Amino acid sequence: MEATIPVLILAMPLLMFLFLGLFGKFLSPRVSGIIGTAGMGVVLLMCYYTAYVYFFSGSPEFINAEGNRLQAIICNVDWLQFTDNLIIRLGFLLDPISAMMLVVISTISFMVHLYSNGYMRDHHGVYERGFQRFYAFLALFSFSMLGLVVATNIFQMYIFWELVGASSYLLIGFYFTKPSAVAASKKAFIVTRFADLGFLIGILVLSYYTGTFNFTDMTSVPVAGMNDVYAVSAETATGVFNIFQSKAAAGFMGCSVMTWALVLIFMGGMGKSAMMPLHIWLPDAMEGPTPVSALIHAATMVVAGVYLVARLFPLFLVNAEFGGYALDVVTWVGAITAAYAAMVACTQLDIKRVLAFSTISQIAFMMVSLGVSREEFHNLGYMASMFHLFTHAMFKALLFLGAGALIHAVGSNDYTDMHGLRKHMPITHITFLIGCLSIAGIIPFSGFFSKDEILSSCFGNSIFAYVWMSAVAALTAFYMFRLYFLIFWWKEHKVHEGHHAPKDQPWTMTLPLIILAVVATLCGLIPFGNYVTWDGHPYDFMAHFNWTIAGISLAVAVIAILVAARMYKTENPLPAKMRQAMPRLWDWCRNRFYFDELYMFITHKIIFDKICRPIAWFDRHIIDGTMDGLATITNKASYAIRGLQSGNTQNYVWVYLIGALALGGVTVAVIFLFC
Amino acid sequence: MNFEFEWNSIMFLIPSLFMFCCGVYGFLTRRNMIAILISLELMLNAVDMNFVVFNRFLYPGQLDGMFFTLFAIAIAAAETAIAIAIIINAFRISRDIDVKDLSKMKF
Amino acid sequence: MLFSNILIYFVVIPLLMLGGLALCRNIKQIRAVAVVGSTILTGLSVYLLVDYLGLRAAGESAPMLYCDSWTWFRDLNINLSVGVDGVSIAMLLLSSIILFTGSFASWKIEQPKAFFLWLVLLSTGVFGFFISVDLFTMFMFYEVALIPMYLLIGVWGSGNKNYSAMKLTLMLMGGSAFLMIGLIGIYYQSNAPEHTWDLLKIAEYGVNADWQNFLFVVTFVGFGVLGAMFPFHTWSPDGHASAPTAVSMLHAGVLMKLGGYGCFRVSMYLMPEAANELAWIFLILTGISVVYGAFSACVQTDLKYINAYSSVSHCGLVLFAILMLNTTAMTGAVMQMLSHGLMTALFFALIGMIYGRTHTRDIREMGGLMRIMPYLSVCYVIAGMASLGLPGLSGFVAEMTIFVGSFQEADTFHRVFTIVACCSIVITAVYILRVVGKLLFGPVQDEHHRQLTDATWWERLSTATLIVCVAAIGCFPNFFANLIKFTFDGAIFRAIGLN
């Protein structure tokens, strides 16, 4: 494939960022909105074209004679050379998951660009301050995210990983005069930075032992070879061989370096994907404008962690094969987070926070799915994870954009200010319902298929995982429909005096909703296994389809929805009773299990008060005190002896005279005594 | 009475020593700058005398000491002129030439 | 012929500038001299860079190019010897850019004539230091660069300026006392057939093995004081806090690099065996510097103190990387010097500009400046991002080169300290974002600040130049890495088996 279009995919958003960032203030908001949207539209077309060429052109570059999809490096430029082998290159890697991610990112990004034209104005059509800046940041984010998914080496990924973090920081803090937004952006950056520290060290360890940064060298598409499926092509296998060899040689605290490297890298993924206990930034990140939440904190950036694990999946598999724990860590973190986030989501007031916890929970589903993909199920789990990533991006973006429309119409984030909106905002209502059905996993909406595959692969791994995740899926259906009923039903909407009744928003906002609703309904029917599998072999999911599991999960979801309907469809005392029945649990869930307080305690009470302040004090008083003390002693000493330097010649002569006489006396005495 | 009077270096050195001691004493005890200057001159002249005496009695054929003395006298004259200029200036500034009181430039 | 060598112009032009400044009658002429002179210097260093790369591409393999030597004091073998390699060219480039931007940053300084005279004298010392390969002239220029600092801070400074000026000068002089012992020791203890001050000759023949350890420690401490190595860093917060803008820029941007450069050029380059043996001592100290400075910066409330502690942390990383004794880490060290020089100059320029408007540097008394002075605030955010290592800006490439390089040392000791140093990226993010959040974002703290104006054209020029340079290094790091790397691939390091 020619490199022109792939390069343009990255260059366009970057140029747009520079253009809008530098010259945005000379443009009117409308023009910059149009430029931004149009530019993203072009990127969307180019991404679709690239993905189309990758999946359907059948070129030998992308698919071999046996029908396996290959990794293809479209272009690769040396960016920074460390040593002979360790070179950061900037390039464009096409393989099933990166092509899929290109589609996801460009679609959601375009929808968000379009949607923001309507969202970022008030009801009178006046553009918000900093509208151009908003589009510039969106372009920066799109650039970074696209660069992340097409990374050819782990360091390129890290570079763009940091860049998405920064653009997320800028976008969360878009309303920078609001202290809560500033605090949220800071928190998001620092928490993910902390996770990135793990990622960085992981990269250092991994690259040291493999001697390469390149993904293709570490995880080539398998051909027949050693140990069946885990083999890598012999020519490029040095990386993995190195890890095999060093597996036994170097270890640290009972785990092989490989396990350490992968777990540390996964830590980076945990930060970005808001896995417990590094999830605390994501709910707060909802301070950003809602389109941003849809784009960054629901559909694309937060799945970067999943993408990272998927990208290094062969290494994780090799690790598991050799008895490493990396994949178990992924599973456990995912499973715990999924349950935690689902429980918390049941009690939140702010609709964006409910969605945020739902995102955390769903991403945890993807993680679990990757974690359980072992033995004969590695194809299914991996594929299910990627499939869920895809469908989740669509329906969660839909839900967020719908929530944005609601917030824009009502002017508040709390469902207590909404209630009964179904008549006022029919389009939003229907699209939101589709989103909820999809996430709850009702056939034939997309979420059903992807979630069912995840549960199947859990079932294949262990019955415990299956039951656990099914319970979480039931909770998912419950809290989503709780939200749905509380927003659109519960009781009639009360319009306050002097306010307009909420109504559907302009076409720039409803059109993306409709498009995404259609996509969210239909994309479950894509034969995903034909396109995206970890080893490039097409995988026919339907052949392995387990109707029992599907039936059970469907039944569970329907029951959960019915329970939610019973509790929240009309105003009734049941929710309050439930709350009183288990007050402790409710409190913990409502307060997110006090994680924020815990972090507050650690950062402020321990790090700031017990480390930073003492160090600063030590510096000012001990180190600086020593230096000042030296100066003071010198000063004191010279003051003490300065009396000798009286400036009075007569004193000097006296001293001189006495000295001379004494010296003379001594000389004479010596002569008399010893000669 | 054939009392031959012979010049002896001691005869010159003792007055010179006396002069020097007077100078030292004056230098140490007087507070008036003019008096200090006079004491200084006394010391200088005592030393000059010694030069001449030693030259005459120890190396009669040479003139080094004489020259040295002449130089010293010339320099002493210059130095006295400067000193008196300083003293006059000091007097103009502080209306006083007592060294105890002229401590403005101390430290 | 003295004037046929391009390098000598790096000293001649500042001297001419001094003469020109002495003749100036009004502020316009002074500005003109400063701007023209620093522009010529910048142009010259860019030309030198291009020419140097051309020569290297043509296959020149001598360790230093443009070498020349003029006898100065025959009895003591003191020569005025010049010569440069990639590292010194990088430093010359840095110095000239910072002098250029510094001239713009002190556009409205009081008593401009005297100020610029001292500033240019300081730069003379700096440029002279970077071009010399003769230990004695190097030391002389080093002193020339240090002394004017006293007056610049003492006269034009702010706050507790007498104390700070005195402290800074005395501590740095203390450092140079160590240094002088070291340099004279090297002069007498080199294995060269006759006593010489010439770096290249000493490097060729080596230094007496019995004396190396002592001389290494002494010179490293001497330069380390200037490089703000723990525990000799305390001049930095006070000195920077009191210094006027351009002086802070030059001092943090260039003078602190003299320390790192000297450590490499004298301590490591001449005494590699001792370096190999004793690096661990200083590795501990610099490792402490890195996190210690960062932690201290977290709780400061004065903008300049924050930045000064941040400099301690970043310059600690420079020395840390030099001590790793491998090509990658050392390349990273020089890139960090470049990066930190530009970035911190940008920081100090911005702080000076903000201080000039708000008349306070206490972050608790300011807030919401983004609305009031958007240009300066955006620049501040960019500087902050460079400091916390955002890819695309210079901090990232430098730090990553250092970390990757350091991690190549496989024993536990180096590993542990590398990971400790890595932690600084998180702490840096904490204090940078804390400042950005308090200072620029949020509601306006002081209503009087609403009347303040945004940057003037000279301030814009000064900051924009620095940002462009920071971004250039961040976007095209390989160019700079290759420029620097050649020095470390040199025969001297290979000879003793240090990769």
C-alpha cells in the first residue's frame, strides 16, 4: 500500500491542530467548527479507505495464501536512535486491530466533531468561549489516538500514549475557570502519569531483554514452528527468543523478568483504561464537555489499555505458557473492577458518572476477556474483547452523546432534574433506549453479540469467571435501565417557571445520535471473527456459538431490566426501601468505596505532608543551614578578630614593639641556654 | 697632656639610640598627629644618623650609606609634605587632629 | 593566524560588543548592540553547526575540530587552545540562543548600559569556556563567567538580593577552589611527556593512576557545585529567586550547564578509570538530587523557587546520566542540558514577565491568568509540558534517552537508581500541574490583575524563539542525538572498555 494516505491520516489532524491552535482566534467560531469537522471528515474517509484496503483488497501484503491476515508496516521513519538495536521509529502498522481501531476512532471522532457544533453553544446559538481551541484540542487528540493505534513499536505507542494523556488533560480542563474542572484534569493527568511510570519501566525491562522496541519483532504473526501456536516467524524471532532465554536467567522477587515487564506495562494500561485501583480519575474526568467524554473517556482513549494488552497479547500468552502470572493479573484486575464499577454505577446521581462507571465496568469486561483467552479459547476471548471494544465504542459514544443532549437541554447533570423526558425529546429517547438495550445485551443489538462471546470465553476458562461476569452483566442491565427509567419515566417532567421546556436539539446533535444508534443496532451482525483475531486466522464464531449461554445471558438481562422497570418506571418507594435495607453497602457504593478519600489521604497527608514538606524543611534548614552556618562562623570569627585591625598605628607599634622585644628576648635566651 | 681625642662610633650611636627611643615614645604616646609626625621624623633621622655613622666607621672608602641617607632625607621630605597635607585635610573635615577621634575609616 | 579560526570569534564578538556598549549613549543603541551582537553569535553558531556536520560527513574523525593553539605564557605552558566537538557546539548554540532571547527579555531593564556590559562579559566567559580545550584558559573563562553574576544579582536583583548574590558567588567560588586544586593536580600528574594544560593531550596520555581518584572527586565536586548537585545546590533557589530575568535565564540556562559540561569534559573525559571506579558515590548524590529537587518543588509557593528546585532535579539528571558511562545515557545528558537550558530559560523569562506585571511571585496570590494574559499563559503551559516530558517537546527525548541509556547498565545498583530517577517524571507532573492549575487556571484571584496586559512584541519574540527551539529538539531529536553521539563514540572511551 502506498504510504501517502496513511501518512495523511496522521498529518491531517496534526496540521489542523496547529492551524486552529495558532490561527483559530482570527477565525470565527462557525468557520473553525466547519474546518474542524470537514477535516475530520476527510480523515474519516481516509481511515475507511485504509481499513477497506486492509480487509478487503486481498493484497498479498495483507493476507497470505492461507487466508491469514498479516501485519504490514506501511512506513517507518527513524525518530531517535538510542543504541544499535533500540530505535524509536515513527511508523504506520496495519494489522487487524489497528485497522479496526482506525475505523472506531475516526467514526467516533467525526461524530463528536459534528455534534460539538451544536453542543458547544448555548440555547441562543452563541458559541462558547474557546470554541476554536476546543476544535484544536479535538484535532490534537485525534492525531495522538490515531498515532497510538498504528504504532509500529512500543515506544511510539508510549509517545502517543503520553500525547493522548496531555490532550485529555487539556480537554478535561477545557472550562479552566472552573476549579473542579482544573482539579479533575490534574487528577487525570497525574494518575495516568503514575501508571505510565509503570509502563515506562516495563518498556525499559522488555526492551532490554528483547533488544528491540518493535512489535513485529516481539510478536510476529505466527507461522508453523516451535510450540505450535506461540511460534513467531524465525527471522524476526530474536526478541521473543531473548525473552525465553532470559526467563530463567533473570528474575526478581520470584517472578521472571518477562512477567514483571508485562505486569508493569499492564499497569500503564490500567491507568489509561481506569482499572481499579487507578480508576479514580475517570469519574472526575466527566467535568470536561460531554462530547469529550464521549470521544475520549468512553470510546477511544480509555480502551487504549485494552489495545495495549491486545497488541502484546502473544507475549502474554507466551508468559502464561511458561507459568507467568501476567494474564492472571489482567483477569483479576478486570474481574474485580467490573464488579466494583457496576455496583457503584447503581447508586450515582450524576448521569455522566453512571456512564463513566459503566465504561469502567465494560472495559473491565474486555480485560477479563483478554485475560481468560487461554488454551483453546484464546481465539474467542481475544476476538470477543476486540469485538466488545468495537461495539462498546459505538453504543457508549451514543449514550454519552445522548446524555450530552439531555444535559444541554436541561442544564444539569443530575437525573433528579430530568425525569419523564420521553415526550419532550423523542429522538434522544429512542436513541438512548437503543444504547441501553445494546449495553444490556438484548438481541439483536450489538452488545448482545460481543458480551455473549465474552461470557462464552469466560465459561470456557472457568465456571467461576462465567458466573461472576454474568452477575456483572445483570448489574449492567439493571443500572443502565435504572438510569433510563429515571431519566425518561419515573414522573412527569416539571418545567420550572421562566424556563423553556426541554426539546430535541439541532440536527448537528441529533444526526450523530441517529447514525450511532443505527450502527449500534447493526454492528453486532458483523462477522467479526473473519477480520480480527490475534493470530490472523479467520475464526468462525457461529460454529462455536453456544445457545445455552446466550439464552441464559439474555434471560438474565431481561430479568434485570424487568427489576429496573419495576423499581424505577413510576415513582414508588421501592428504591428508598432498598436503600434502607442495606444502608452500609449503599453508602459505600454511593461514595465509590471511599477510593477518592483514600487517595486524598495518601497524596495529601502522606506524600505532601510526610515527604515533600519535610524534604523542603530539611533543605531550607539543614542543608542550607549548614551552608549558612559556614558563612556565619566565618563571619563571627572575623568579627572576633577584627579588633586587632584597629587602624590605629600607635596600637600596631605597641604590638610590634612588644613582639620585637619578646622575640629578641627569646633569641637571647635560646642563645644563652643552648650555645 | 697628650689626651688624644678619638671619634668613636659609640659616641654617635648613643645619641642616635636616644633619639630613636624618643621618637618611639612620642609615637606611642602622643595623640596629636603633628606630634606623631615629629616623632616619626625623629626616628627617621636617628636611622639616617646610624647609616652615616656605620658607613663612616665600617666602610670608610664607600659612600653607599651616605647616598642612602640622602635618599631617605629626600623621601622623608616628600612623605612629610604628604602627611601634612593629609593632616590639614583631616583637620578641615573634622576640626581636630587627634588620632583617637579620626576613626571614621575604621572597619 | 589568530583571526582565521572561526572559534575565536565567539570571544571576539562579545568583546566587540563590550566596546560597543561602552560607547553607547542611549537605550536604543544599547539594545541595538545587544540584539545585533547576539544575532551574529547565533548565526555564527548555526553556521558552525552546519559546517561541523559537513566536515563530519566528509569523514573527519579527529575528536575535536577547528583546533588551534596560541602560546600565551610559555613558562607555564599556558596556551589559548580552542577546538570543538558536537557537545560544545550544542552548548554554543544553546548559549547564543539564550543570550539572544535574554536580550529581548531585558528590554526595559534599569541602568541598561551597565547591565548589558556585565551580561555580555558573562557571556564572554561562557563562550570562552565552551571553546577552550586548554584547562587553564577554560578555568579563566569559567571565572570570568562567574564574577559578573555577583553584580548582576546584587544590583539588578529583587528580594533578598545581597544575601543571595553573596551566597551564590561564595558557593560557586568554593567550587572553583576545588576545581583549581583539581586542574593544577591534573597539570602536574598527567602522563604526558611534558606538563601540559591541553585537554586532548592529557586525554591521550592519561592521568597518573595514583592521583586519578583524588583529582576526579575534586574536579567533579568543583563542577558539581555549579551543576547544582546535592548537597551543594542551595545557592540555586536563592540565587535564581533574586536574579533579574535575563540573569536567571542565562544562569539556569547556560551557567548550570557549565557544570555538567565540565564534569564530562574534565572529570570523565580525562580520568575515565577513576570515573568508572567512583561513579557510584556521585550516582547516589545525583540520584538523590533528582527526586529531592522534585519533591521540594512540590511544596514551594514562590514561582522562582519552584523552578529552581525543578532545575536541581533536572540538572541532577544530567550529572546522573553522565555518570552512567555509556554512550546513550551521555547523549541523553547533553540533550537534557540543551533541553533544560532552553526550557528553564523559557520558564524564567515567563516568570519575569508575569512578575513584572503582577509584582508577586507567590502562586497563592495569583490565579486565572489564562484569561488575563493568554499568550504568556499558553507559553507557560508549553514550558510546563516540556518540563514534565511531553513528547514533541525537548524534555521527553532527553529524559527517555537518559532512562533507556541508564537501563543498559544491568546491575541492581544502577537499576534501582534508574527507577528512582524515573519516578521523577511523576513528581514533576505533580508540581508542574499544581502551578499551572493555581496560577493560570481557576478564577481570577486578584481583581487588580484584570487590568494587566498581555505580552509585548519583544516578549513574544523572546518566548516564541525558545518555544520553537524546544519543539525543534522535541520533534527532530535524531539530528541532535547524532550531533552529540560522535563525541561519546570516541576512542578514549572505547580504549578502556566503556562502551
